[in-house]
Amino acid sequence: FFCLGVTSAGMSEPEYERLTYGITMAVAEPLSRLNPAMTFIYVSGTGTDSSETGRTMWARVKGKTENALLRLPFKAAYMFRPAAIQPVHGERSRTAVYRISYTLAKPLLPLIRSLFPSYIVTTEEIGRAMIRAAKSGAPKRVLESADIGNLARSAKDSPEPS
């Protein structure tokens, strides 16, 4: 599970690329050589630009990273693209803007989730879906929020033997 990431706010493209693409590939490339039978799961984000040509810098860099990961000789690689992530079980974002946003939105989250059920996933759902993908695979190599939620529910509905 590769969940390392930073916000691109206030960053130049070369710096964001070094942190997002460079560090990810510095980990993934040797892992793919050492254990090609492994499954690699990368947490990306909704709006990632797989064409690598769009106008949004962070989306291009994430797209470049995803594309490079999908070319590595892993048994499987999955790109998780959550839209909004609701922290549960006392988890908190380390990013101040996200913490404040979650605090302000918390009373509205049940309503928002009912209106946009395929956009918001909880940290628990992401974890369940990641475990399910690592153990049993997933229907797609690139999973958006709705796919993540569906995979998490399938993991909860039919747990695998330990």
C-alpha cells in the first residue's frame, strides 16, 4: 500500500513531481524487481489526468505516476482515486485546511453522503477495499470513489478466510 502524498498547493511542478512521482517510483521500481508477484496499491485522487497533458499540474503528475506504476511488472497494480475521504475512528488529517474543512462539514456529512454516495468514502472503506484488492484483486486497475465503496462493501459482505 503506497499512501504517501502531499498537497500541490504552493509547490512548483518540479518539486511536486519529485515528491509525487520521484519518491513513488524510487519505492515501486525496486519492489517490482525484487517481488514481481506482489500487488501494488497506490492512492491517487479523483481528477487524475492519465493523458498527462491536461492543464492541472497535480493531475498531470499523478497521471504520470499512475501510468508508470501500471507499466511495472507487478502481479497487479491498482490506482485508488478517492474524491472526498471522511476520516472515522478518531483519525485526523495532518493538513490544516483539510482538518478545518472536515470539522466544518461534519454536521452535513450524512446529508452529503446521501446526496453524493459515490463521491465520499471513509478511511475504513478505503482500508477494506485496499485489503480486498491486495488479497483477491479488483474489477478494474483504476478505481474511483464509487468503485472503492463497492469493493469495500463486497469485502464486508463476504469476508475471506484468514
